[in-house]
Amino acid sequence: MSIIFSKKETYVVQQEVEITNKIGLHVRPASMLVETASKFKSDIWIEKDGQEANGKSIMSLLLLSAPQGSKISVKAEGPDAAKAVQALVKIVKDKFGEE
């Protein structure tokens, strides 16, 4: 996890993680990410191959088309950015509870 910059209680934190579950980022995992991201005040983005998606929008996440083996970057900006990134990366590393 890396802090990109900090400015008056606002942080930008980013971490890369690989999607390892068999089916990849489909509706159920995307909804898990959105549900978790929505609990945080920070703005959250998920990026894959230069395409950035709003981490609080299921449709935006599904458009990333991230199959197994894809590397995504989870980025958050706000007062709870580090906690948000940590929580989202954990979901991905836990294979969205599918395996």
C-alpha cells in the first residue's frame, strides 16, 4: 500500500492486487466491493489496464471486464482512505468468498 500524497486529513492511498477467483469480477464480487466501498467516506476507484471505475458503482466495476489473473489497482482519496483500500484488497485476496 502506498500513500500518494497527504493534505489536511485527506490521503490518497493505492494498492495493486490480483484477481485470483476462477470467475473473476462478475456481479456478485462487484456488489461485494460496492457494498464495502459505500461504507467509507473516501472516494474510491478501481483501475485495470488504464481504465478507471467508480468503486461505489456496480455498473462501472462490471465494465472493467476483469477475469481471473487480472491485476487491478484499488485507490481511495479521503479521511479513511487507508482503511478503505485495506478492506477492499482483503475482499479480493479472499477470492470474494467463492473458493
